[in-house]
Amino acid sequence: MSDLNLFRVLVAVAETGSATEAAERLNLSQSAVSHALRRLRAALDDPLFVKHGRQLVMTPHTRDILPTVRNALSELATTARRERVFDPAESAMTFRCGLRDALEFLIMPTLLQRARAGGWGVRFQSRRVQGEDIEALILSGALDVAMSLEYPVSELLASREVVKEQLAVMVGPQHLAFNQGEISLSDYAKSEHVLVTLTDRERSTVDQEVLGLTGEPRRIALHCEHYHAAAQVVAQTDLLLTMPRTYAERLAHLTGNRLVSLPFTSTAISVRLYWRKSLGGEPYMSWLTKELVDIMILMKREP
């Protein structure tokens, strides 16, 4: 193993806190990682990591040199990839994407259509992920990218806003608003709702707006895991479903429901794409993030 790769092992162990996870990330054996650490310890005359429970914790010397090592590896990688272009038809990589069910529904059909038409060799895995888990999953290597609502992340991740999403209300034929084409704030507050299970942080905006305007909380009759199931419930009951408009437009078409505007002004939702910052300049990551962003923008423009 070259001296350069020894330092890649150092960074991987520092970021994962585990020789096993570092080996998985670098596609190396555990023995190779252990051998690299022994060589580095001898060369730098420092233990580099100490065991704390199941975690490998950096020594003060490792903490001190880690920013310099990261910057040096990043500059070398940038130099090496200037002439490289990623060709998905020539690659057998598997990309692991963290997507909410709504985003999976919007993105994956078009992405796979492009893959089949273009003869891509790459493969994709989609995994439902909650916003608070995004950083840990990306840094562990379990995900390459994730798309979700806006969440605070550390400097180890990069992100960009993809779209701003407005909310809409889905109604079925059994609700008066289906024929009226609109709903009043009073009727919205008096109606019962189906809620797709979200964290408290994600549902708080609408709930607080309704409570502030009417003095009453939303009346939640049913919690669902997925929007598709919730839309089917709306089609067969008088329950309301408040959800992102881009996805709602497609579900309404499939289920025979109708969309009406929210009877109050609600803050638009920021949908962001997240990835590991240190990999941002890699040709494959530039290609992957561009594909996902382009598809989401396309979905937004074509209801």
C-alpha cells in the first residue's frame, strides 16, 4: 500500500471511528487497514487512535494533522480527476440514494427510464430515510446521496437546494370541497385529516399555522406511513390530506382525487440534496447529483 493510501486509511478511520467501517468504505480487508495503521503509527511515532468502547478515538496528534491530510488528499484528487469524465455506460457502480417515498415516486421511474435508454451499467438502491439520520448514513457509507427536507448538517456534508415545494390539499369525492374546487379555513379546521407519519419537526409548520389562525389543532383521524395509501383513504372517505403539490398532482390523477389550495399562506418547503463534501469533485458524484437535480426540476415543471 502506497504512503498516499495510508493517509486515506487515516481519514477513513477518523471519520468512521471504526477499522471495520473504514475497510468497507475503502473496499479493503480489515487486515490491510490494520497493517496501514501500524505503518503510520511507526512513521509518525504516535498511537493515532485509542480504543474507547467500540470506537477508535483520535489522539491529539491525529486531530492536529487531520485537516492538513484532508486538504492534501483533496488537492491531489482534484489534480488526478481533471481529465476524467464519468460514463455511466462504462461503470458497474451501485449508487445508494436516500429518498422519502414521495421523492422516490417522482425520481426513480425517470431515472431508470434514462438508464435503460442509455444502456447504463450503473445500478441504484433507494432507501427511505429520515432527515435526522442523513448525515450519519452518508458518513458511514450506507448512502451516497440523500434528498429530503432541509436539515442542519455539519461541514462534512455538502448540500444544495433542489426545489421549493408548495403544499396543497387533496380531497376526495365525499368531501364538499371536491365539487366546490376550494376550501375555507373554517371547513379545513373542522374536517378530519389523514397524516403521513412525519417527525414532529416536519409537521409542526402546518399545525402551528392552523392553531394560530383557528385556535384549534388539526383533527388527525389517521396516521399513514406512505402518501399513496393516504391518497387512497382520501378517495374513499371525507378526510383531507395536506402534502407537497408536485407529488400530489400525480397521486390525484391516479386516485381520482382533486387538489385545492390551502386556505392560508404556508411557508414553501425547501427540498435539498446532500452528499459527502470530500467526494463532491469526483466525476461520478458530479454526474449523479446532476441527474437527480435535473429530474426533480423536470418533475416540478411537468405536472
